[in-house]
Amino acid sequence: MRIRVNRTACLGAGQCVLAAPLVFAQRDTDATIVLLDAQPPPALHEAVATAADVCPNAVIEVLDGEGPRE
């Protein structure tokens, strides 16, 4: 699983942080999304999928496939 986020479309609702706090955070200045781990471990995949589902502006994109870890 890989994750991409669209920070410019983020409304700062914080639902992603509530669903997956090990993967997402919010900037202090404007509360927009911060991606902490673009390739989370399998144990966090369900939480990431939930975060993407509950995001009111659909700024989280979940991509299949592993790809290299950075």
C-alpha cells in the first residue's frame, strides 16, 4: 500500500488523524494533512482505508502495490 495526499484540497477536519494517528497528522499553522508514512506497514492498512473513507474532501488516495520504501 502506498498513500498520496492532496494537501491543497484538505479542509483540516482531522478525521484522518483520528482514524490513523500513526500515519497522518495535522500542520499546526492551518490544520491541513501531514503524511507521516507514505508506505505504512500492513498492520495499519485497515486504519488508512478508514481514514480515506471518512475524509470529507477525499484528499487521501490509497494505491495498491508496495514499491520501494523511502
